[in-house]
Amino acid sequence: MNLNQVTVPSLDLSKSIPFYQQLGLKLIVESLPHYARFECPDGDATFSIHQVEKLPTGEGIYVYFECDNLDTLVDELITVGVTFEELPNDKRWLWREARLKDPDNNQLILFYGGDNRKNPPWRID
């Protein structure tokens, strides 16, 4: 089994599409106003957004995008106006992360985990 895509809700895809393109995702399906799908710049995973009438309540969705050049990418995104809630910093789970929210308040984490992404010292064999 392999993860194909993650889909998050959006009230207005016309705002969400440019946001995700600005992050570096490539738009491959645009079926406005209901659906859009992107290719990630690295790997085979895709990411999509779908229109909803009401956003979920509570903490909502967390989406992690791995970036080999995390600090450089965050600096570039800040330069073009992307706002981060948390700048890159080292976490106790041995990843480096930066956090931001999309136009619909979905939590996005840009991170670098290296070998610890799948093989942390506490991994169960």
C-alpha cells in the first residue's frame, strides 16, 4: 500500500489554489469551484483541495510536507509574502519544522526529518 494523496477542505478554491502554487505545488487538475489537485515537487504524492460549505471544527487537519532545504525554502516563501506561525526550529522528535496555515486554517508543517522521519531511535522493529 502507498499513500496516493491527501485532500483538505476549502471554502474558496480561488484563494487556496494560488496559495499552494506559491508553496511550490504544481496544479494538475482544476475543476472549479469544487476540486483541485497538485503534484508535489518531489516524489509521487499528490495533494488536493475540495470545496466545502463549512469547515471542520476543532484542531482540524495537519499536513506535513518534507523539504530537504527547509530553511532556504522558508526564507524564500517569506520573501514572497507567506506568513509563518513558527519559523524553522528543532523538535524533540528529531525533526526540524516550520508551521503555517493555509487560507482555510488547515495546519501545514514544512519539515526536514532526514533518516529520523522513518527511523527514529524509538522506532519499533
